[in-house]
Amino acid sequence: MTQRFKWGLVIVAAVVLIGGALAYGVTAFVRFEARTNAPSEVDSVALARVEPGQVLFRSTAAGEDYGLLAAVPADDPAAPRAVHDLACDRVDATSDYVSCLRTIRGIVTTFEWQVTDAAFDEVWSVPLPGVPSRTRIADDSRYWASTAFVTGHSYATIDFSTATVITGADGTEHGNLEGFDFTVNGAALTSADRNFWGVTFVPGGDEFYATAASGGRTWLVRGDVGDRTLVAIRDGVECPSISPDGTRIAFKQVAGTAPETRWTIAVLDLATGRETVLPEHRNVDDQVEWLDDDTLLYGMPRDGAAGESDVWAVAADGSNAPVLFIAHASSPSVVR
């Protein structure tokens, strides 16, 4: 085989790969446009700003509101939703800021992390290295966090890789969690396959919790923004979410046996170490949100409706079965 022939094969392969990527991008864009170019199937009004007492979320109702930010009163989730024209895949909000991870669809698809003020005017934005996954803002608005998939599209993918970044509202870039010192049982863990995701900030401080993974294991880690440290404190915890009073962490964990494994929701009491598994028997692939100190919210795909989902609620003490909270919605965020 001549050198020219080898280079010819490389060029042909490159053209085929690029053509396939472009075809995928065009197909995805066409599908998205078809889903959004119709009247919305739910009633809505305009959303001008976020306010305390709202639940902000991503609308998944088919039609022109699909993928856009929407809000309902936390005490009346069945009310007509207010909708803004900002599209997000994942969202979190306080009364000061909105953190939006979004996909910018086109022939070449890109991803962006955008933070706006309460009136949705942009204050900061950066490109994301891959598919949006998780975002959180500290309750006092001082810190913002994002997670994106660098490779893979799910935590269920064996070869997934994530990039989790913390930024300060003052403009300080605290960087990727992979640059923090990480210890397990007092020993530094520096393996190349380690991943971090699902930040949740402790109210009123520099500490946070997150998930770490390496060598097929996952841990709940306690982090400190100032010290740039991460310490593993419990096995088998994914996508933690701390309660408003700071006493408990809700999370997802693997339940069942292969090949029927799934993620279920549990709540950890930080003072006693007591774990309560909640009565949700479906597969929950979300970072749950606390509606208040007693109730959890999370998104679930809608059966038989690709691309649609609903937000469900369940008591944090496991005293009741899950109930539908907001139809045609995902990524709930309670504005306190």
C-alpha cells in the first residue's frame, strides 16, 4: 500500500465522519424545529423575572414553549405557567441569578453556560465542553456550579467523563473540581479516571457536597471552595441535594440487581447517618430539588412521549407515594 493510498483512505474516512456528524446535526435540528413550531399544548403567559415563591423549570410541553424557561407558584403548581423565551436544558435559580445550561442547535451543535440576573439579562456566559448535565447556585448566590458530559450522555454510560466547574459571582474562577485535592480514607486519590458531578452548596458557607467516581465506585464528597479540597465521606451516593435547613441530603443510589438495576431516591440525615429510602420504584435520573424541608421534587420522563417529562413530588420522610407536581416539565428549581 503506497503512502498516497493511505492518505487517500484517511481523507475518505474523515469526509465520511464529518458528513455523518453534519447529517446528525441537521436531523436533530429539524426534529427540534418540528417540535417547537406549533401552538403550545398548555396555557401560558409571559414571564418577566424570577420571584421568591416560584418554581422555575424547563417546559417540555409540545409546541412553541418547548424547552423554554417557565415558572409557576410553588403553592399553586397547576396554575397557568409563565414562560420566558430563554431556552435551557438544565436550570437553577435564586432571587438574584438564573443559571442556564443550554444546547445551541444548528448544523454544528454547541453548548453554553449562561448566567442571567432575575430579569433574564445576561451577566456572564462561557462555552460548555459537552452536553449539559447539572447546575446549582448557592442559596446566597455567591457561587455557581455546572456539570457537563465531555464524553458520553449519561451517568449510566461506562465510559462517561464529566467536567464540573465552580465560579464565584464576584468573577473568581475556582476551576474544575479535578484540580481540587481529593482524599479517600485519608489517602490522596489522583487516578486519571476520576470524575466529579452534582454540586450542592451548604447554606451560608464555602462548603459544598458533590459526587466523586473512580474505579467503578462512587462517593459522597464534602468540598471546600477556599481550601480546594474534596473528602469522601460515604459510598454509593450520586447527585446530592442539601435540604434548606442544611441537615439532610437527598440523593440517588443504585437499587435492585443486574440487569434490573435502577436509581432510586434516598435521604441521609447528616447528624445521625440514618438513611431513608423513599417509595419511588421508577428509575430516577435527576438531581432532586427540595420544595421545602419536607418535600422533594424531581423530573421523570413521560411514558410514551419522547422528549417530554413531568415533575413529581414525594415526602422526604417517605410517608407518601410520589404525586404529579407539574405536568410537562423538567429541571425544577425553587426560588427562595
